[in-house]
Amino acid sequence: MALWHFSFLIVSNKKSPENMSIDQLCEWEPKELALSIEYLQNILPIEKSWSSAIKQYGNHDGTNIKIVFDNQQIVEISCSLDLRTLTKSLLAQVLQYIELIQGNILYNGIVYEPTMEKIIALMKQSDAGQFCTNPREYLDKLSKSKDKLKG
């Protein structure tokens, strides 16, 4: 994953995060996504993945959504937003896809509703957002924290 990617998992909003493992939260039934695949292909074209177990929509180096299978079971849906090129229109379409499949955003162990306000706030606070805002300052901060660990 590149420094400019804001990445998160998409989990079902039908599941309660209490008393569930991350793996359980991330599982989907294929029938839950069947009707949404056409919509997803219209916003992010299907691309060849490095693994036959992954259906990838969008370019790996850009904004993408990946659906990971184990046999016929969907074990994960991940999303990476390329903050260098992300438009508000594409972000709205990604959020609409998440709503279409009745999903939520799982970021840093916390589940969020897929709203424009929330995702923009999360992106701004993220390492990717800080890097895209001021790459030199971000890298200097990383270098200083690395020096503190050595010392």
C-alpha cells in the first residue's frame, strides 16, 4: 500500500461489532453482493489481480475495491482510496456502493457509517491524508520518531 492510499474494510451493517471478531465482521454472503457488482463495475473497472482469490475493481496503484474469496465465501472487502487523484464524485460513488450493499466502514478497529462527512474527517486525520497535505513535513515527522526509537 502506498503512503497516499487511505485504506479500510467494508463490513455489513447487519452485523453488530460487539462479540464478533474482525474475521466474522468481514464475511459476506455472495448473494448479498450479486446485484451490486454491475454498479461497482461502472465506477471501477475490473482489473487483473495478483491472486485468483481476489476480484479487483480499479487499479491496484489507484483507487480500488477488492473482494477476497475463500472457496465460495467472501472473507473480505477492502477499499483503497488514492488521495492524490480522488474526486468528490468518485468518493460519492464509492460511498453509494457501500450503502447499496448495506455496508459500513471499518477503519482502525472502529466501525463508521459511510457518510461523506465522516470519511473526509477520517481521511484528513489519516497518515495518507497528512502525507498528501504536506509530504515533507510528514516524512520529517516519521524520521524524528524513528530517531527517538533508536535513541
